[in-house]
Amino acid sequence: MAARESRPFNHANEEIKTAMSPTAARKPGATGIRAKQAQDTRAKILKAAIKVFAKQGYASGRVEIISKAARSHDRMIYYYFGSKEQLFVEVLETIYTQFNEAESKLDLDLGNPVRGLEQMVEFVWQYYLDHPEFVTLLSSENLHQGKHAKKSSKLKEISGYAISVVQKLLDAGKAQRVFRADIKARDVYLLIASLGYFYNANQYTLGAFLGEPLMDKAALAHWREVIKDTVLRAVRLQLPADVDARTGHDAAPMHTPARKAARYKKRAPCITGARSVGMASLRRAKHSSEPLKASPRHRPRGTVYRRDERPSSPPARRNKSRFAAALP
């Protein structure tokens, strides 16, 4: 008899057959073990895809690179996710879900909503610093105009949870009359996210443009305080004195009587009758210690004069035609 030809063992084929085998499911305990193996393989692929897409982007993140990083096979990626595009969609869903899971562990102080909002700002800012792949993947998706994110059926639900956390803080602040009644949770969420995301996503170009090391410890701590101060000023009903002392800004409105008086004090004193004083008089006053005065002749219209101060009437204009007729 001819020897049977040996075939190379294919782990990917065996893993797919094991996952789909109906006989394996009948064995006691086999379902749980194989389901766990399939779940582990899927998780490894997702973890590897996050790293590869964050480093190389969607276009350059090839399937073979991801399967090699996950110590799996290309066929397993297509088996669990269907396509590279669907894998990227699940990567976006995963990083947002991980963000929400980390946020759910926060013990926000609803009894002190101002402090609770500061806690949220600190968390978001620190999360961006600890997970640069989060910022990088979102930047990559924005280059593709969000076409993968639009195909997700879970992102709307995920974003709803994030905004609901902000809404709880705002409701607590409105009940205690420390937050504005017209402020929206969506606006506060966008304010926090944009101030943190923009700084991290553009750290290299902004650092070169401004000539400053934006990722130094002192610079990061300063920007965190800027975000907190900006968000609080946007939502608070009235800023207390301690906030002003901390930031060094005056909390009084721009058009209060006190501010108007301060502005007028800074202006130079007006010279009486300066409108009617000529340039020669101004030059003489420059070198003289006497105050500049307008002559009675040039006082503004409507001025009441004393009898001895009334200006003399101008001389009558001579009629040149009469003198010309009298000449021989």
C-alpha cells in the first residue's frame, strides 16, 4: 500500500472546526472551555488591532500584522470579525467602552457638585494622558471623516452613558442653585472633551509652533487647572471670591457701575475748551506750567459770558467795488 501523504497541521482550521463542531458541544464541560478559548482569541485580536491601528493607522494596519501581533492567524480575524473594516469598527467601540468602564468606577461627589465636576475633568484629562492610543485612534478615524464610526450600532448607546454622568452632576448643581439652569450636559461634555483632546492630539505641532515643551509636568498641571477653571466658569451661577483669588481674575461683570467708574478714571483728564484751542497754543502749553485755557472768542457754542468777557464783533468787510469806483 502506498504511504498516506502527510499534511501540515493547520491550527486555524482546527480552531474554527472546534468552535463550530456540534459534537464538541455535547461533551460535558466542552462548551465552556471552547467558548472561553474563542473569547480569549477574539480579545487577543482586538488588543493587537488597537496597538497596530494606533501606531500605523487604518490604511497601513494590515491583517497579517495584526494576526502576527495576536499570535493568531489571518483566517481567525475574518472568522470572528468578517473584515478588516468591521474589526476597526469594533476597535472604536472597544476603546469607548473601556473609557466608560473606567469612568463608572469614579465616586463623584453629588453632594458637592462643584467638586464632582472637578473630579470628572481630572479623570478625563488623566485618561487622555494614560491612554494615548485613544486620542490617536480618534484622530485616525477623523481623517476618514468618521465613516467607520457611522457604521457602529453601539456608539450612540455608549455616548448616552457618558453624557448621563455629566447630567447627574448638573442636576445636583441646579438643585443646589450653584449651576445655571440653562446649561446642557452635551455642551459641558464637548467642552471637557475638546479642551483635553485638542491639547493631546496637537502636542507636537503646538509645541513646535509655541516653542514650549507642552508635555512637561508643570505644563500639564497648568492646563488641567485651565480646563477646570473654564468649565466651572461656564456652568456656575455665580463665581465666589475663592475662585477669583485662585485664578487672579475679577469675577464682577464687565458693565457694572464699579467697572465703568474704573475705566473712566484711567482716561486722561479733558482740557476745557480743547476743541477750540489751536496747535500753536498746545505747543506753548507744553513748555509752560500754567493751565491751558480757551479764549472767550473760541468758547463752545452756548457758553454764558459775563458782560466784560463778551467777544467783540468782527470788523465789517469792506466793499471793494465802492473803492474801485471812486478811483480816477
